[in-house]
Amino acid sequence: MAKEKIVLAYSGGLDTSVILKWLKETYDAEIIAFTADIGQKDELDGLEAKALSTGASKVYIDDLREEFARDFIYPMFQSGALYEGQYLLGTSIARPLIAKRMVEIARAEGATAIAHGATGKGNDQVRFELTAAALAPELGVIAPWRMDEFREQFPGRAEMIAYAEKHNIPVQASAAKPYSTDRNLLHISFESGMLEDPWFDPSATSNEEMYVLSVSPEEAPDQAEYVELEFEQGNCVGVNGEAMIPLEIMEKLNELGGKHGVGRVDMVENRFVGMKSRGVYETPGGTILFAAHRKMESLTMDREVMNLRDSLNARYSSLVYNGFWFAPERLALQALVTESQKNVSGTVRVKLYKGNVIGAGVKSHVSLYNPDIATMEADPTKAYNQNDATGFIRLNALRLKVASGVEQNAKK
């Protein structure tokens, strides 16, 4: 009789390496390890051999970078999503793609469950499992960190390291880097360890080795650099006159932003599960793209369409952060966002300098800006009669006058 199959989201780090072996022993099942290549770079080196030697019956390492940029990062950036005013959702937006591919592999392999190494305190458990519920509700989900028997066996990292040594599982856990990281094409995040103290300053020179994608603003070039981004219907399609696919654009902007110290964020955020957590993020390319996209919209998007879209930004951001990417309400919001972007086309020029992205020009063949109307000089078009403003102001002031009169009468 064939063994049960479980698809594990596998990174090769301490947690998922131990979980792979533990699942195989606990469930007497075939463990299929899956790693999504979404821009981790050299973190993927040797993963297949490591997973197989740890007990995986099969390993998938799928290059999803272009799909990630095209179908996840770009639509999200069209929405203007920015969680709690600071976070560009780099980890959040990657999870639904990973879970989507896990579901596809599980169905292709005839697996009955998927498994992940997210803890019971974090957001990722929600993101993985809500995606699975939306796409494949028939699949079971195994979350070891929420199981008493797992936590009793591994109350801390010391026990996990000892288990790995016992089973000859190579791990790189070390006290030299007492924090966890998550890297992809959009960003890299840092949390836990010394970062759990919100007074700890990761930007101090003595802590600079933590950062991966960017130099510090202090060490960035003293000469500013200009960058031009070409947009079509809300999507960036070229940089500095060269047409590129989304993956290439993200890689190019990461290079440029990292060089100039762009995109570092240090924040205390509100997790979906109810607690606050401190995270440090590097999002160099995303920060440039976000600023340039907004600049493009300022010239080409209708005011009321922008106001409507912006009124939904917090809702959209929360849906992504909380794991509802495949929920009907996010899909409905995306339809509105897509419609709002149909004229967001043209060229934006920005200046990168010491951690800053500074607007330096914007132009478009569908610009809604008319200098003849906006001019402080005589209006050659006669499109705007300044006398009309008198009635406009009078009508808008009417309710204020009425309310003021009521308030004054109440005091008599």
C-alpha cells in the first residue's frame, strides 16, 4: 500500500530541515519538499541535495520569479498598497504564490496534505492556510509549530540544533546572527533576536553588517543618479530607455536603489494574530517603483478615481497582509484597481540620493495636466472663468453657515 504524501514548504533552514525529518518519522509518509525560487539568490545553493539527504522522496525547486513580479508585485503596486504607512508587503505578497504552487504540486503528486514551518505566533501560517482553503479546501494542513508534541520535543533552538546534529542534518544556525531573515525579489526582512528590543538601532555603524541589499545612506554615493521609468497602464515596462520584463525591472531597480541606500524601513507593526512585532526591511527597488508609480498617477489619473482607489488602500493592504489574496473581495478590488490604471502611462524621472527617491519630472501623452488652464497668467483657452469660483465657494459654504447658526443659537 502506497504511503501518504505530504508537500512541505522547504527553505533549507533550521526549522524546515528539522520539520522534514520529523514529519517523515511522525507520519511515516513520503515528504515532497518544495522550494519556490522567488529571488533568494545563493540561499538556494545545495537545497535539493540537502532535502534528499534529510529524507525527502522528491524535491521541487521552481523558478517563480517572473510570475511573482508580473502577477503579484505589479498588481499590488497598482493599488498603492502600503501597510500601516510604511511596509511594502514584501513577505506578505510572496506567500500566496508559494501556497498556490504547493497546492498545484500536491494535486499533481496525489498528496493529501501540505505542511509549513510557520510558527503559531506569526502571519505566515494564516497566509499559507487561507490560500490553501481558497484553492484546495480538500487538502489537509500540517502546522508542526501548533502541535503540542512538536513543541514539547523542540522547546527551543538548542533542541532543534541537537536533533539536526543527531540526524546529520547540516544547518547554519548560529548565535552570530541571532535574527531571522526572509528574502525575495521585492525585499528582505529581518526580525527576532536583538531586533525584539524596539530601542535597538540596526542602522548604527556597528550593526551595518546585517543589511544585505543596500548600503547605508551615509555610505551611498555623494553624486545623485537620475533614473527614468516608463509606464504602460500602471505597469513599469522599461528603465532608462530599455524595455524590460517585470523580473528584469525589479532586479535593475534593486541594484540602483541598493547602491543609493534606498528603501530601508524599521517599524513596529500589528500582526493579524493580535500582537505587535518589530520588523526591519530592505526594499530598494520596490521603493523606487512605488514612488515613480505614484508620480505617474499624479499626471494621468482622474481626481475622483484616485480618491476612490486611495480610500481603499488600507483595505487592500490589510487583505494582502492578512492572507486574503485569493479572497473574492481582493479580486473585486483588483478589478477596480485595474480599471483605474488604464491611462497611467508615460515616463517618470526620479533622482536617487542618500536614501531618497526624489521626483524629477513626469510626462505623458495622456496627461490630464493642461498648463494653459493651470497657468497664473492669462488663460488662452478661456476654459476657466475665475468668477465662477464665487458661486462655487458660496454653495460649499452654505452647510457651514447653517451649522454655525445652529451652534450660535444654542448658546443664547
